[in-house]
Amino acid sequence: MAKSPVLAPRSEDFPRWYQELVNKAELAENGPVRGTMVIRPYGYALWERMQQGLDARIKDAGAQNAYFPLLIPQSYMTREAEHVEGFSPELAVVTHGGGKELEEPAVVRPTSETVINASFARWVQSYRDLPLLINQWANVVRWEMRPRLFLRTSEFLWQEGHTAHATYEEARDYAARIHRDVYTDFMVNVLAIDVVPGRKTPRERFAGALNTLTLEAMTGDGKALQMGTSHELGQNFARAFGTRYLSREGNREFVWQTSWGSTTRMVGALVMAHGDDDGLRLPPRLAPVQAAVVAVKGDEPVLAKVREVADLLRAAGVRVQVDDRVDTPFGRRAVDWELKGVPVRVDIGPRDLEAAPEHGGTATLVRRIQGSKEPVRVDVLPGLLPGLLEEDQATLLRQSGELRARRTSQVRTIGEAADVAAAGGWARIPWAAVGSEGEDELAARSATVRCLVAEDGSVPESDDAPGTMALVARAY
Amino acid sequence: MAKSPVLAPRSEDFPRWYQELVNKAELAENGPVRGTMVIRPYGYALWERMQQGLDARIKDAGAQNAYFPLLIPQSYMTREAEHVEGFSPELAVVTHGGGKELEEPAVVRPTSETVINASFARWVQSYRDLPLLINQWANVVRWEMRPRLFLRTSEFLWQEGHTAHATYEEARDYAARIHRDVYTDFMVNVLAIDVVPGRKTPRERFAGALNTLTLEAMTGDGKALQMGTSHELGQNFARAFGTRYLSREGNREFVWQTSWGSTTRMVGALVMAHGDDDGLRLPPRLAPVQAAVVAVKGDEPVLAKVREVADLLRAAGVRVQVDDRVDTPFGRRAVDWELKGVPVRVDIGPRDLEAAPEHGGTATLVRRIQGSKEPVRVDVLPGLLPGLLEEDQATLLRQSGELRARRTSQVRTIGEAADVAAAGGWARIPWAAVGSEGEDELAARSATVRCLVAEDGSVPESDDAPGTMALVARAY
């Protein structure tokens, strides 16, 4: 009997499929204020694992965590001209506090460059204080007119790094290091998404930056999703806030800065990159639960065996959850584990206890990513599973790369690029054939240059490096 | 030569000493919006370690993390009568978003009972969905007229737990479990503060609660500091938000709820409980850096030895930081490590390389908590240090208990209690001798009943249990 579909088919209505998956896998739901989001425990567990993976890499890159205030005096936002222009339309403004109208309204941070520079200007005195490498895990608010859970929400969670350096070169290299060793490494090796690292065009840069590095992921419907950005801020904020240091030579110099961020939209990206018609598929290195050990039916010997197998797997280093909710029909629970994308299910029923007792009994091993289902001896499971999970991890990354290769086309004109994007794909086109006027034409057809890459796939060192290619797509 | 004091002496001006310590140890500083706080990297590292310790205990108690929106519709706040009364004077109100005036203003959450209940009302359908055990790590805003870094700030960081249960008894027991297994356990065994667990009087309860459990710490000047609270909310929020479940018997019943929180004020408490005239003293189980390995002077063989010793100590499981800032005079760095309260310093200079080469050389072991300084052979250090750190941990806890015993007096009248509090101490007085009128008298003399305890030190099961004692003090 073919099972009835749990979700709207991905191929028919991708946005609806996404919405239903986020809802039915209990990842998130809408909050009461327009555009806000409640992140449910399973969705938050994904975010927590992302935080852990990124935080370790950020600390390896030498940055320290700190915390800056949510509320920023409105006047701070206007000090850097491009910055205020970029963020003004999205600000949430606090006008009353403690029962009174405030003398100066405060904005809820849309990002923390301004308030952090107010501190940096005090903390940085001498070259000995540099580099100053700070990261913050926080919530930010950017009013969102067309919200979509995880991808665009009026409040989101993120980390934002902010650094100050003595020279342009050091700042440029640090922005590139974060882009490579933190973001690309994490997204490829943990999220199993074959992202394209590249450079934004001047038009698509962060408000107030000299240069923005990005990572673009392909979604299941051939669109693009920006996964994280790392900015060279130059000296713009330093000049606006007076952040200067005394050099070894005794001169007072403005610092060179970077900022870089990644957000809860990564959870949405994970869904859009790896999900299928049955739900989410989680890369094992990220999965909060790598293996669900499921009691098919509920007498005590089965439950005891389930607990025993779970303990064996935990001892082998596998993140395990026991499913002993035998009041709920097995079929419904199986569908739920598929929706939630848990890589491996180990089903145990009464008959498994009698089979192969000299090998601890049997179980049914159901692999979400390979789509396989086979009987297995319990005594071999702990030795087997870690290897299978690494195989699943590699499969997802390979599929992500194959998807991108299949849906990327080399084109020569802007019209062709826009056609490819409209059909659900990425177009590769020489950047020299686009230019800023070409970007206007693309925008008119709902496409953008997602990033610039060198012909060999590396990140171009400048906007006009010879041979630079533009990747064009529609974006979430 | 006696060293000149780095801080205002604690005995002369405790609040000034606190302010100077927080500043000079680089824990935090004021933010630009009144009452807000910048938590600097060293202060944030303390908070991160607190988060880790509490989060593990919260998960052991079965709760899962989730995230709810920062912005709450103003109308939500008014649904529970006592709640709105408690929080109205402290609210920050967002009136504009995305460039427009909002149809309904939103408040920045002062706590999340209301917005969480809006979700709980959807998530809880049947007895199978209970208990629902949720925790959130977040920032909250309560407008503060008399701010003090960490202790009272307009924005602070915290965890807030929110749970729903089928029966009164289950909710009551869970609130008590969090109070005991999460808060008391963490504060005694990690923070090394000999807190008093007790029950708040009706007057001091959380706005909308049936019962509030608290933990009170004694500060170095004999005042009290509330360290965390766990509330029985009864069915007040469930009625206000319609949070009901279908019982096994087929009836629609309101759930019974708890909420519980601990905040960044714990960092301030740590300073006030353990600090001395030279700075902070950190319990080793919490300390982000347990041992600083310091190059006294700077030729390469010394720096090589410092790195070698640091690696040996790391391999022994000690959290180590190398201090090779030889451009800065040793004396200044030594003062800085004392200010920061790092439990152990291992100083290595040129002469140490020549001494006892068959034992890997020597070092000077400086212990912050014991106040000792002695030469030590490098080869015994890795075996020695973990035990010394545990000894330091026990010393701080013992001193905290001794302080409290020394400055607590048994009294019989409200006047005596207020005198004890005014002189910098805690008064123990029979609760029957106080009552709510007595609380008015105490308030007029700036003192409060911090909590109610049973004569044997346990937490009373009701407000009027026979033999209940009140602890009276001034509070931060």
C-alpha cells in the first residue's frame, strides 16, 4: 500500500512544502507580533548544535564572546551614512520606558556595529590592544514585510563578529579567514551543504562595507540562499566613532574593521537543501538525535531491549533517543521520525527478541538518507552505526554538489541568465557581461547576482579581477 | 614595601569597591542607554560557564530549550491581573516598526509567561502532552531607575523555565526540584556560595504566583542577594490564556504551571560573595582560567618553558592561560591576575630554568585563595594542581558559610531585626513575630524578609507552618 503524502509534494509547490515541513516537524511557528517566530524545541536543538559548531570554530580563530546592549540610542544609527540608509526602513523603535516617554528614542539593534564601536573607541588605545576580536550571540530585530519562518523573520538569532585591526591587510585577511575557516568549513563539513563561497557585487554589499564575502547555498528548487557574510568595513565606523590607536611609531591611526554574521536562517537552509517529500533529512554530524531506537509494540521485554540497545549505541558515541510511546501507533511515529529527518531508526518488536538470541536478538535498521530498510543483528549495531552515519554525511554533501552541478548553466547574456533563474537554476555568466546596468535588468526579472567567483572557484580579490564569473539566481 | 591598594577598601565603601572591581577586572561597563550594560569578554566568560553548568542541570531535569519572541503584544501583558500590575512600571514599549506607527504597541519582554502561554495553549491538547518542560536562554528588559552593573540593569540575560503539569502536586514538586537540583546544587557546588534556600512571603512573591522559592546569598558586607527563584504559578496563566488538556477521564482541565529563572546578577553575586581587597576570587570549578602560567621576564627559553608547562597542565585537565605579555611589567600583570581572581598563578623566570633541571626546572606557585606563594618543582605540578584547585573550591564554600554564620543573629523583635540588618547582618526571627504588618515596619527601615525557612533549615511547605523562621536583611 502506497502511503498517503504527509507534505505537499516538493516539486509542485516548494514554498508550501517548506511551510508544512517546518510546521509538522515541529521546528517553528509564527509568534503573535507580525513576522516574529517561536522556535520549538526540535528546531532550537538544531540551532544549538549550529551554535556549538560555529562557536568552537570562532574561538579557534581567536575571537572572544561578549555581550552588548539590545537598545541603541537612535542618534548612534545615523553616525555612519550608508549604515543608517541601509537599516532605517527596518528599525523597531522604543519610545517609552519605565512609564515615561524617553528623551531620546532607542532602536532595538538590527546589528551592533554602532554600539560596539562606542565600546571599541574606549577599549582600543594602543597597537598592543590590537587585534581586538569579539563575537556576540544575540537576537536582532529587522522589521520584515514578507516574513517566512527561519528565512526572513522580524526577529532572528545570530552571531555577529566585530574586529579591529592595525592595518587594511590584517582586516582583509581576517574577514577571509572567518569566511573560510568558520563558515565554509562548518557549512560544508557539518551541514553537508556544498556552498559556493564568493564575493558580493558593490550593489549587494552590507550597508557601510568595502567588501562583503558570502556563501550561497542551492535550495531544492534551484534558488539561492545566503548562508553567512563576512565584511571588510574599512575605516568607516572607526571614523564615525573615533576608534583610533597609537601606533608603534607614535601616530594616532584609525583602526581597520570587520564584521561577520550567521543566523537562524541556516535552519531554513538545512530544510531547503536536504529535505525531501517525506520531510527533513539531517546530516548526522549536526543531528541532535542520530538514531531513534523505537519499540514497535509495547510489552516489557521489548521496552527493556530498546533501553539496552540505546545504552549500547550511546556507549559507541551515538546520540540516541528512545521512542517508547507505545500508546501511539507505530506508523504514526515512523512518519514523525521521517519528518524530523533522524538519520537512523532502529525498530525493535516482539519477534526480534526471539531471533538470533546468541547475537543479542535482531532489529530493523531504517536509514533515512539511503532510503534502506534491513534486518540487523543487535550485537553488530554499535560497531556498525558510526561508520554508516559518516557514510550518510558524505552522501548528503555529494547530493548537494550534484544538485548544484545539475541545475547550474553556463550562459552568455543577461536574458539567458534571467531565464535560467526563472526556471529554477543558477546561471554562470562572465561578470564583465553584467556590470551594474545588467544588475538592474536582472532585478527587473527578480534575479540577482548572488556572488562573484574566479574561474577556478576561488574568491576574487577585487570586483574587476579578470575572468571573474557572476552566479545569477533567484533568492530566498 | 606594602603595595598600594588597587581598589577602594571593601570595609570602607563596599559599593564603591564593587564598582571599581567590576571595572578594573574588565567584567562590564555601562551601555549608552541608561541602565544597560556591556558585558566584556572576561565577564561574559563567567556567564558562559554559568550557562553551561545550569543548562546541563536543566536538561537533567528533563526540560528542553526553545525560543520565544522578544516582542509581545501589549494586550497580552494585561490578561493576567497581578502580572500586569507587577510589570507595568518597568516596560519598554515599541511604538514604531518598519517606518510606521504600529497598530498595537509591542512591549519588549520583561519575562515570557504571556507569550509562552499563547504557545502552550496550542501545544497542550491531551494528558499525553504533559508535563511540558521548556527552558529559554534570552535577554529581557525591565526599566531600571537605580541601575548597578550585573545586579540591577535595564536589560539582563537569563534563563527562564516554563512548565505545564496535569496536577497541582506535580507542578509544586517540579518547582521544588528545580530549586533544589538545579539552583541550589549549582550555587553551592560550583559557585561555592553557601546560599539559603527558602520560601518568599506572600508580599515578596512573583507577580501572579501562588508560591515563590528563592535562594539568598550573603554579600561581603552582610546584605542579601536573591540568586534565583522558582515559582508555582497555579492555574492563573492557564485561565488567562485558556491552556487546557483532555484528562484520561475525558475532562477538559486547566494545566498547573511553574516558572523559574536565574540571571546575569549571579556574576555580581560572585563578586560580592567572594571578592576581597585585591579583587575577585573565583571558585575553580567556575573559573574560565584556573591557572595563569606567567613569563616573569622574556627571553625565548623562558617563553618555551612557559608553553611547555601550560601544555602539561592542560593535559592534566586544568584550564590554562599563558601570559607572555613581557612588554608589560610583571608587577602590573600580577595585579591584573589577582583582580581577575584566577585561582592559581605559575610564575616562571630565568632562574627557574637553571634550578632542579632533573625535575624540569622550578616555578613559583601563587595561590589566590589560600594567599600562599612557594617554589615548586615543575615535574610535580600537573599531579599537584587538580587537588589544590579542589581544596580552593572547598575553602571558598567554607568561608562563605562562616561569613553567614558570623553575621547572622537570632532576634525576637522587629526592631532588633531592623537593627541587625542596618548594621550589615542577617536576623533570624520567628515568622509569627513578623507577619505582614511587621513587613511594613521592616520596609520603613529598608529591610525585608528575604525568605522563610523551617527551624531545621529546610523549606517550609506553607506560609504558616509551625516553627517557621524569617530571615531579615537589607538586599541588593
